[in-house]
Amino acid sequence: QVQLAESGGGLVQAGGSLRLSCAASEGTFTFSQMGWYRQAPGKQRELVATITGGGITNYGDSVKGRFTISRDNAKNTVYLQMNSLQPEDTAVYYCNAKGWRGGILWNYWGQGTQVTVSS
């Protein structure tokens, strides 16, 4: 069973930065896509950013130009650099990883890490 371990969340003032990390427990599983989603209280979970194994990225409109996603394929780890944070970025951030094995598309989620931005 693949597990995703997130780290790097916390409390930051508006305008500040945080860096999230997510490491997959199984090094032999090749994930076609890794990424981050977030969910604020009373809202639906939304896309933050995704990245493929080849480095193709996709960002949610609200974070474009402020957040940067990257990954280390050798470590099966994905990162999210968050700059110019605003109070509306406050949410639980979830790591996600998708990959094919045995003809099945597997979809994994982390437990989430809280990011709180104070005004």
C-alpha cells in the first residue's frame, strides 16, 4: 500500500512563503502524475497544481504566478513552493499521486497538511 507523507504546512503572514513536500513510501511505483489539491472550510476540494513524470505542469487559476510545483522522480517526491501567500490560500493541502500498475490506474491521497495565512 502506497502512503504519501506530507510536510511543510504551518502558519504564515500574508505575503510570506511556505514549501510543502510529499514523499511516496514506495520507491518502485512510477507515478504518471503527482500534485496538490486544497480544501478550505465549507468549500469543495480544488486543484492547486499537478506535474507529470516528464515535467508538464498545470496550475489552478488562483495560484498561477505565485506557486511552483516540482518533483524529484528518483525520490518519488513532489514539492510545492508557495510565495506571496494570501489569507484566501488558507486550507488543508492534500498531496495526490496517480499511476498505472497491472492495467489499473491507482489514485492515492495524503492525509493533508494545514496551511494558515494570517492577514
